[in-house]
Amino acid sequence: MRTYRKRAHGALLTGLFLLAGALLAGSTATAQDKVGADDPGYKKCVRCHDEESEHPVLSILMTKHGVVADSRTPMANDACTSCHGPSQSHLDDDSLPPDVTFEEKDTSIGNGQCQSCHNGKQLMHWQGSRHETENLACADCHNTHVAQDPVLDKTLQADVCLTCHQDQRAAMTKPFRHPIREGEMTCTGCHNPHGSMSQGNLVKNTVNETCNNCHADKRGPMLWEHQPVTEDCTICHSPHGSIHTGMLKQRGPWLCQTCHLANQHPSTAYSGTGLPGATRPSGAQQMLHKNCMNCHGEVHGSNHPSGPRFTR
């Protein structure tokens, strides 16, 4: 039954493809006609590249690239040959590849085809970007022949990005992280893979501008500002994941004491030896619960007139 449905689906798509071709070409020519000036090419292509093919292409009709009625799309112009080139040798002998396969070692060939249409604001900073200098091809991330490109799907995009970014894949298995694996946010919510003016291909000019897109309550300005907060969120936080609550780089009080070691408190690093009930009867209240934040609860800044130490 499953095989029957698959073939029926393929036959339906093939029929739609051929019908669209006839309407566009203004001709009743059969699928066996030779490709020429009046035949954009897809009628010949689908004879081999159907749903049973090693390289099926019929699902492109379900994408924006396959909208025949839209003159901006490849399908409304020269169809398959708009992207893959005339490919006459491939038409004569299917053992030979098309003129453009998007698998060339020289990625500028395939990328040039894509950028002949996609060269607007999203690709403004592509030239010289990290991905461009690493010889990354558009087809390494995008799949234009499927109904839903995985990199454009919120629930699938991370798997595409993490294929290369293995350090980030490991970080996202930690207990405190952004909800990317759950599909509640995406990598492109913070990063522009096509390049940007900031380090790390961030969507905004700075780390803080990017973080404040979501964390607006930390944006400020505050009456009393904490310097690392206004400078760079990643001084204290690991945005891809951490073993510490709040995605902190270290647990307190050691994180705080990387800067505040001799200010208003004894200039010694607190440790578990000072807990109540340990060898020292006085204990160290800074080690209990949230440590420094037991008192300094407004570490991101305070608007309270009596909050210069971020205690209220």
C-alpha cells in the first residue's frame, strides 16, 4: 500500500509538472520533445528525475523556486537549466553530470548561480565572511529540491548548523542552555550565517544588542550599572550552554571573585571549608544557596536610589 501511494504521488507530481510546462511553453509538445528555445527543459528532466530516481526533483514544485506563475522564479524562466545550466551533454548522455552540479570544488560556481538571484540584504556581507572564506557552498546548508528546506525549519535547522559546529553541539547537551533543541528558537535568531559586521556573525552589531532582542529587561540604561553587563554578556554567560545555572561560566562565588576579590569582603576565595557545620564554626554565608547573590540580587543593574551595590 505504501509503495502504491508513493508511486501515485510521484505520478501526480509528474502530471502537474508536465501540465505546468505545457502552460508555460504555450505548446502541446510531448515529454519526448528535444529541449530547445521553446522548451525550458523540465519536461525532459522529469523523465529521469522522478520520485523513484536517485536524484528526485519533483518536490521542487512545492517550493518557492517551483512557482511557475511567478516570473521571479527559476521555474518560470528556464526551469532546471536556470540553475544547472544548459547541460546539453547531460541530456545526450545521462552518465555525464549537468553543467552545474553545486558539488564542485570551486564553490564560487554554484554560489554564483544562487547569488544571481539571491543577492539582497541577506547576502550583503557574504563576501569575506567566515563561511565564504571557508569555501562553504550554499548547497552545503540548503536543499532547494525538497518541500521544506531543513535549514529554514525551526525544528531542523540546528541539526544542519551543528553538523560543522561540534563544540556548540556538545554545549547544547548541558543542563542550562537556550531552548534550541526544543525548536523554540533557532541559530539564526542570534547569528547570520551569510555574514555580518560583528564577530561571530551576530545578527546585531554587538553581543549585547543581540542578547537584548530577547532579554529586554537587562537592556538598561540603569541608575546603577554593572560594568560587565554593559560591556559584554559573555563575560559571565556561556550562551550555547553551561553546567551552571543561568548559563554562567562559573558558579558563584568564584565567578564574582574573578573581578571582586578584595572589595568590601575578605580578599580570599571562598570555598566549601567555611560552610556552617564544617571545621570553622563561624561558616561562610556567601557559600549558601546563591552565594554573592544572596545579598547582591540585582547584578544586571539597579534603578533603586539605594542600589549602588546592586542589593535592591
